[in-house]
Amino acid sequence: QQKKNAIETNRERYENGLIKLQQTAEVVASLEEDLKIKQVEVELKKKEADEFAAKVGKEKEKVEGESNKANMEAEKCGIIQRDVEQQKSQTQKELDAALPLVEQAQSALNNISAKDFQTAKSFQQPPKGIPDVFAAVLFLMATIDPNVEVDSRTKKPKSTDWKSSLKLMKNPAEFKTRLMDFKELIDTNQVPPQNVSLARPLLALPEFTPEAMKTKSSAASGICEWVINIIQYYDVVQTVEPKRKALKEATDQLEAANNKLAEITEVVNHLKEELRVLEEEFDKAIQEKNAVVAEAERCQLRLSLAQRLVNALGAENERWGQSIIDLGKSLQVIVGNVLLSSAFVSYAGPFNKRFRDMLVNQHFIKFLKDNKIPCSPSPDPLMLLTDDAINCLLYTSDAADDLLCVDLGGRRIIKKKKQI
């Protein structure tokens, strides 16, 4: 039974070994298929990543190009902005310098009372110089004050006599308000240049001074001072006017440049957003590619290890299969072999080798064959009672001296003396 168990155990080990080899071979085949699929996926992911990289590169070029445009426009806007600020500062400075003239003119008007106007209107024959003061006002108010009748062709006052001046003053409060608002008309360039040109010569008259008028009429004195200052203010504004036009043109240019910059900036921001989305997709594609590559490398490593195992044990496949067959056959003849070995140990021990061989070959084996008891074709009791490992230990034992004989069932092995 012990011999049978040993044979069955060995056969089971060989069978398990073959099963493992077959399973490993199947794993190798499966890994090879998986690796093929992974390689296809790797190539696909690489291709996608390369396409993304090319697309991202193009978008970056577009963003850089538009950003360069935006930077150039921003630089131009900065230059224009500096010019505008400089022109605006200079223009405002010159206008501010002229404001005292307006303040003096308006102060002179504020000092005229309703009684002063009534006094002036009461003149049937006004003193010398007063008609010239009001004539200057008629010239300035032509086409502006509806109380001034003008020639439809020349746009000049039809008359500058005292009667026309009285008509101008028929409503003193309204007249005074129109004089106060005259500055706004100058600032908005609504005063015809001809009006000032007609009034200007009167300023050169000897009696055309506030001091000279003061002894004759308070209203005429205030209006005279107003005329002098408002014409001086007009002259300043006209001097500044080209600068104001240049400032307006520069401001319009700045506004246009800023609008263009805003449009380009919007395009740049839109492109940057698209680029950001593309870069996120690109990073995701790279991560997916790296994951697939890593998985393919792991699969390749497992395949390599499995192939090394299969290649290393591939030669054992046939031998283990044959061993299983041999062990199966040994189980079939174990009864006869064990019976032969038992008889050999029990009865043949006292005899010499020749007699033992005769017992085994002529009697024991013949008995087994005659009785149809299964046994090996050429049974050897020594090999039946031992195995290669035990034999190796016995053959190499240090227990023997010079010509030690290791006698196992009649087999004599001579071991030469060790060479020291």
C-alpha cells in the first residue's frame, strides 16, 4: 500500500505540473492576445495625442498671433492716450486762463440793475458812445437774438440805430439772460465769426471803455465791459479751437483704438478659453495614453515572465507526460512487483547472487506469469525496493573502508578508496 501511495502521489504531482504548464500556456496565449489589443490601443492613443498636440500647437500660434496684435494695439492706445491727456491738459489750461474774462463779463452784467436798463431806455438822444456799445451787441447777437433783425442774404443787422437797440432791451431780464448764455454759444462754436468781426472795430473807439460809459449810463458801462471781455474770450477760444478739434480727433482716434483693442482682447480671451479646453483634453489624452502604455508594459512583463516559465519547463512537458504513463503502468503491475520483492527479501537473502538470480528468474517470475499476476517485464528487486535517491546515498556512503562492498540484494558495488 505504501508503494502504491508513493506512485499515486508522484503521478498526481506530475499531473498537477502538466495542468499548471497547460494553464500557463493558456495564460501566455491570453496575454499575447491582450498585448495585441493593448498595442492597438497604444497606437490609437498615441495617434490621438499627436493629433491633439498638433491642434494645440496651432491654437497656441493663433493665440500668440492675436495676443501680439492686442499688445501692439495696447501700445498704440497708450501712445494716443498720452497724447490726448497732454493735449487735453494744455487746452484746458488755456481755456482756464480765459475764464477770468468770462467772469469779468458776467460780473459786469450782474452789476446792471433793471433800473439801469430803464434809464438807458429813457434816452431819446443817448449820449455819445452809448449807441456804439449797443451797436456792438447788435452785431454780436445777429442771427442769435430774434429781436435783432438781420438781412436774409448777408446775415448782418439791418440797422444798428438806437431804435434797434431799444427793441433789443424791451425785456431787460431776457436780454440779460441771453448775454449771460453767450459764453455757451462761444464754447459750442455757434457764434458766427462775422458777428465778432463787425463788432471788433467799435472796441477801438476812444469812448468805448467802461470808465467812459460809467459817467453816462451804468447799463452802457456794464454792457461795454461785457463786450470787451466776451470778445477777448472769443479770441482765446478761437485760438484754442484748432487744439480742441485736434483733441477731439485724437479722442475719437483713441476711442476707435480702444474699441479695436476691446474686440481683439475679446477674440484673444475666446481663443485662450478654447486653448484651455483643448489643453485639458490634451492632458486627459496624455494620461489615457500613459495609462494604456503602462498597462501594455505590465502585460508585456507578465507575458515575458510566463514565456520564460513555459520555455524553461517546456522540455519537461513530454517527460512528465511519459512519467505519468509509466507510473500508471507501475500501478497496473504493482501487485506482482510487490509480491516478487517480498519473496526476494523473505527467501533469497541467505543465498549467493547466482542462486538468488535463479530463484528470481526461474521460479518467482515464472510463478507470477503462470498465475497471470501482473508484473514488470523485467522486474529488478533492487529497483523495486529502493529508488535513485536512496541508491545514490548508499553508493556514496563513507561507512565503507578500503575495499568496502555495499551489498544490496546480491548487487556488489565496489567503491574505490578515496584519494586524499
